[in-house]
Amino acid sequence: MNINYISKVNKNLRPVFSAICLLVFIFTATVFAQTPPLRANAKIAFTSDRDGNREIYVMNNDGTGQVRLTNNPGADNFPAFSPDGRRIAFVSQNASGAFAIKIMNADGTNQTEITPIAFDNSPFPWHQIKSLDWSADGSKIAFDEGGEIFTVNVNGSNRTNLTNHPSQDFAPSWSRDGSRIVFSSSRVASLTMHTMNADGSDVRALPSTGEFIDYSPDWSPTGTKIVFVVGSENFLPILYIANADGTNRQPFDGDGFGSSHRNKPNWSPDATKIIFHIWEYSSDDAEIYVKNVNGGAFIRLTNTNGNNFQPSWQPLAPATTFPDFDGDGRADISVFRPSDRTWYLNRSGQGFSATQFGLSADKITPADYDGDGRTDISVYRDGVWYWLKSSDNSFNARQFGIASDIPVPADYTGDGRAELAVYRGGVWWTLNLINEQANASQFGVSTDKPVPADYDGDGRIDQAVYRNGEWHLNRSSQGYTVVNFGLGTDKPVVGDYDGDGRADQAVYRDGTWYLLQSSQGSTTFPFGIATDIPAPADYDGDGKTDAAVYRNGAWYLRQSTSGISIQQFGLTDDKPVPTAYLP
């Protein structure tokens, strides 16, 4: 491949939208709240005044690579990573001295004001009982202002007072299934934890020890535990962990003596660690520490001039299984044209682009190989992988496999990066590009069709094969199982159609879609014709796979939130990119 022969064209295509009418039969089932799958531990955001002003920083989860994200004349505080790890909410002071909640990308770009907020810019922020927290679906932010708990949509709309109570309510933390919020309140004799529904109803006081105050709660990613701070007039603040209903309160770190004040505990996305800050009275210094949930000594992560506090852990979402070239969480309508060896992308967030990369006979292998949340352009040729990293546009090539292999790259380890992988005669071969570890495992037979996906919702792609209507699943957390669903001549169209974080068995047969959803049961609906190419993906970014077909350059989308649309993009002989791994 001539690596210098890569051209990009930037111009607009005019997609054609129209409404279509299809008879749709949907068998519905009751939807139960599902706790999102656990994620890997990525970076840590925090506040620091090391440069003379409070700014938001990030660092690796071992304390290395500390980088400042904000550079504002006023104070920036209380960073909070979004559930997908791609954005940070924080409290920011503008030049006039007023405060507002802002959202920015995880790299500090695109800072956008969401809503104004009355904020006490305390000279001792490490003691403050305050927080921001995202809803599980990333659509809302909970915060406290003036002793009340509010929510606001991330676009700034629908600001709502949830508590509206004469007592003081502080520090909301959303449950990971999005159904309830835990917060601290003075509704009883002392400051204690309470929970309420996400709409403010059904307020319940959690058990307390009376003379102590409970504050700064954080709900665990599993939904079963809460970590919080306990203080009193006689003891310095220490950390406790309790069940989600407040029972079984157990000390986690600190003994209440000496000069150490603990605050702002935050669970790691994989639920194995807790990060927090300690302010030392004797040295007047705040630093960030981490400790395993199962015990042991804490580890200090920061040690700089100035104070470091208010940590928030970034969830590392698994690499997307659909083509999302601009990282906005929506699948992009895109094609590879063998006749001119060009990738044509209609990116939902960044518009049209064309990149010449590969040869006409190559197998297209789009995936997020560098873990930046964006799909990388990639091809497989005679056992060699070629890809362009979206993070720096660098060219990469690697020998792994043989010409007859079926490429099945995916995030099998849950680290947010796709591994190189091939399926060969019932054997799965994978190569981790980070640690260079190669693995081979037997699962399937030579005539099986590989259908890898995250069937158990643990954030790792599972080995799976489709065999004459049988789905054989080698689930990374739940083990082996077989599901009978479909016919031998069906086209498997696996996806997460109900948005519960678990892949669903699904087949396409002569224009009809048959889905076996993991939380909503079976459903069947016609969409397309027998000769269409099914191209399911999450085109509207709601976390649910959408039924879609490609027909002679036209895309027919049945979006779960945005409805039905048709878009003209491509030619008859183009390869639709979302179908790259459909058998």
C-alpha cells in the first residue's frame, strides 16, 4: 500500500429524506430498569489550584500524565465524568464572577454553558458538601443549589427542582440504573442520607447512627452499595460503605483521629476501587488517594504544590461495534467503494468526508483500535491489517492471520480498544495491541458463522457462532449457552435492540426482522425486501440498535427514537460499512 496515496475530500452531499409507510407488528414486553454493564477504569478528573487558580485536570488512574483541561480566569470546580466517559460536567466561574454548570469534551474542548448556578466559592473547597452527577443515560445532570436538588437536561432545558423542601438537601448521586437518587438531607435531627425516585417522589431516609452526619454519597456501579463520608463533633470525617438501602454500615478508610479530613469518595467504574481526597490540617494540603474496596492501604496519586481534590473517575466504554467515525455515539451512514478504493462517510456529527484507503479486493475492518471513541478506517488483506488511527491520523500495518481468515476485530478485553482478531476453522485468534499478547481458543466449527457481541453486558465482546438456527455463546462472565432462534438460511443481525447493554439474538428473513430481546422478549416486524442488505446499527444514538437496510445506494432506517427515514448515500456496488461483520 502506498501510504502517501491517501486523499480526503470535504464537500456536502444532499441526503434525500422521505417518509415511508410500513406495516409494523411489535410484540411488547414490560421494561425493567437495568444496571448498565461495568466499565474499565480510565482517567481521573480532579480540581487543582497548583497554578494559582482552581482548574480542572485529568490524570491516568495511576497518577501519571497530569494535564490541565481548563484555563479560565475564574474558578472551576467539581468535575464529573459522563457515563460514557466522553464528557465532563463542572462548575465554572465567568469573568463577571457568576457561576454556571458547563459541559466539555473529555479533552477539554467545546466548553458549553448548561445552566447558571448560585455557588459559594469557598476558600476551603475540600470541605464542601456538593456534587454534580449524570443520569445513567447521560441525558440529565443532578446538582444542588441553595439547599435543593435539581436536574437539568444536558442541553440546558427542563431545569427542575426535585426536592422543594424547607430542609437543606445536598450532594445528589444517581443510581446506575437511573431510577433513584441518593443525597444528604437535614430532614431529620442530623444530616443523613436519603433516596428518592428520579422525579423527586418517594423520599426515604436511610438508617443513620444519630450523632453522626452522613454526606457526599456515591452510588456504586453495581447499584448495591453506597460510599459516603461520616463525621461528628468528636471525630474527623472518615469513609464508610453501606448497602444501597443504608444497612450494614462499615468503616472503609480513616479512624477519625489525627488531622486528616476525607471527602468526595468516588467509585471506580469496575467497582473495585474508591478514589477520594484527604486534606491534612497539619500541612494545609489536599491530595488525592485511591484504595481497593476489599481493603489494604491507600495509595497517593497526587503530590504537587497547591491542593488537588474532588476526583471523578472516567468510565471507559467498550469500543463501539458499529461505525461511529466522529465519536458522537451515533452510527454513521458510510460506504466503501471498491471501484475507486474510497471510504465515503456521512458522519452524523461532522458531515461528509471521503478517504482513499485500501484496495478493491480488501475486506473492510472498521473498529476503534486506538480507544479514542471513534471508529478507525481499516482493511484486511492476505493476513495483514492496515488502519488509520483517528486519534492522530497515523498509518499502521500489522501481520496477523492468513488470507482465508474471517476478520472479527472487537473489544474482547473491555479496555475500550478493539483487538485484532480472526476466525479460522472454529478457532479464535486475538492480538492485544497494547500488551502484544496473542491468544487462540477453540470455539465453533469451520462451517459456523462468527457473531461476536457482548451478550452478558459486562463490557467485553463474547465469542459466539451461528449454526443452522443455533446461537452458541461463549460469554465472558456467564459462560457457555446455546439459544435456538432462527433458521439455517437466515441472516444473523445481532445487536442491542432493547438498549439494556446486552446483545440480542436477531435474524433477517426475506424482509422480516425477528428479534429475541434480552429484556423485552420476542418481536417480529417487516422492514425491507428479500434482496436488501441488512445494516443494523444505532443511528440515532439512543443506545438501541436500529433496524436498517441498504438497497442500491439508498438507506432505509427504522430508528427506535427518531423514526423512519430514507437517505440516498452510495452506489449499487458499494459496501455499506455497518455490514462489515455481518455473516
